[in-house]
Amino acid sequence: MKKIALLSDTHSYIDDRILDFFKEVDEIWHAGDIGSMEVLNKLKSIKPVRAVYGNIDGIEFRNELPESLNFNCENVKVFITHIGGYPKKYAKGIKAVLQELKPQLFVAGHSHILKVMYDKELELLYINPGAAGKSGFHKIRTALRFVIDKDKIKDLEILELKK
């Protein structure tokens, strides 16, 4: 069993309340637009981090992080990228990648909109954690925690903070 923290779109800002929310997890996943190495290093200082770079992340991030991640967590195949769209409206080329990789969990950021959906056609759970940072049009900052237990994704919790 693994406890996972998930966030995206920090845009160079991380709230201490988010760090507190993440203290009891095993791993932190960041779906891009980190914005500053300081944010990434703060996350790394509390837990192991899996992260992808986003469209605002410069060369420093692109030299250290991949554009997408494809890995197994427990018995769940996971695919993470920053710009992915969402079920029925995937970004260009994403549906083909999902059809090839066949993940059970697809995580994307970019939209700043928290969204959790099941894609019946591709048989995967889609999660966009929304935006944890202050930059952007969103009114509520969000971060998530959940558990992966063998092949089950469960116990999803949402942290909501006013912008």
C-alpha cells in the first residue's frame, strides 16, 4: 500500500498547509508547471518526488525532469504528463499514447481545474489535481491525497485553499 500526494501548477509557490497535508504520504507526484527549483526542493525535502515538467518550466527543469512518466505503483500502471486534456477531449496525441500504454491511472495538469473522471472507453481513472499555486484564473488552490493498495485506487482526499 502506498499513500500518494498529487499536485500541479504550483507556478513557483507552495503553501505550508499543502506541505503539512503531504506529511503522511509515501510519495509526492507533481504534474508540471512547478515554476521554481525552490518548490521542487521543498517537496523533495519531505518525501520522494515523481515530477514532469510543464509548459512554463524552463531548461533547468527540462534537463532534470521528463515530459511524461510511465511507471507502476503497486499493481497500478500510471501515466503522468502536464498537458493531457481529459476524457473525450484529450490533447493531441494523448489518446494514442494512452491506448498504447494502457494505464489504469492517467494524471495531467495544466487546466487549473480539479477533475476526477473515469474513462470507460480506455478503462482508466483520470485525475487533474487542479492548481496548487497562486498564479492563474482559479479561485481555489487544490492538492490531493489518495491510496494505491495493490490494484485499487481509493481514499481520495482534497485540500482546498482560498487563492
